[in-house]
Amino acid sequence: MVLMGGQSSRMGTDKSALNYHGKPQVEYLFDLLRSKLPKSFVSVRKGQSVGFTDHVIEDSLDTKGPINGIISAMRAHPDKSWLVLAVDLPFVTEQTIDHLIKNRDQTALGTSLATQETGLPEPLIAIWEAHARPVLEEFHIEHDMRCPRKFMMNHEVHLAHPQDDQELYNANNPDEYEFAKSLIQ
């Protein structure tokens, strides 16, 4: 599932519409996911639309942040695990997704890529297992927690390292977008 429900306030324009690879980023990531997982979705905030697919899951919680999209997807399809990608990851490739899937540990609450430099989990390029949902919901409610990284740092998740930390680079503002674009083209 591609997470695109954010406000893109730091970027000043919708990050899902940014073009790094000849098409809007949300379409690029959705196409990558769909090539590996035919039942792929896009996570959107309430009232947000996607023009290229009807495989959409709308946020169902009264909270902000990517945790809303993850829990909403888990509630919509409680027996499914979720591979999630944030829309602001310009360097994700087919190999990135293959590496994540290959390193999946279904016994953990999730599998996340983590930077080699810091070792911190990147929960928005991760697989969230179906059995993580009650633990995630409880953590969210008890701690008013909207940060999925804090959840992963406090629970049993499997970490895998990408071949290049650049695959985990987030472009959140115009300078970061221009930097990423200059490296891709």
C-alpha cells in the first residue's frame, strides 16, 4: 500500500504528484507494488481522491499521521499483512521491494528496512503483519502515539538493511525534492 494521506505542508505541493520517474510518484510506487503484489492499494486521508485506481483505503481514525493509514488498512482487511511505502521515497526500486519481501519475518510484528548508519527502523517502508494490529491499536490508544517508528522501536520487529541507505531517503521539502531529482536524472 502506498501511503499518500499526508498534507505535504513542508513540500508546499502534493508529494504524490511529484515526478521523479516520468509519472506522478504515487503512480510510480503503486505500479512497483502491483508488479509484486497484485492486490495493492493507496492509502488516502478522508476526502482525498486518486484518479488512476479504485484500490483506495480511506483513513478511518480521528488522528493524523501514517499510523492512521496503517491501522485503517488493517481494519479494512484484518486477515492481511501490509507492505507499506511512503509516497515521499523517490529511490525505492523493484529491488528494494524484493529485498524487503525476501527478509520478511512473519513471526515478528513487522519487518522494516533500517539504515545501516543509524540502525533505526523505517516503518514506512515495511511489512506490517496482520497479528500486529491489536498491539499497534493498543499502543496508539494508550500512548496517543502517531509515530510508527516509536512503535517499532518498542516492539519485536525484524530489521533488514538495504544495499544502499539512499533507498530510504525521504524528500519532504523543495530542496530535498530537487536533490533527489538531480540524482535520478
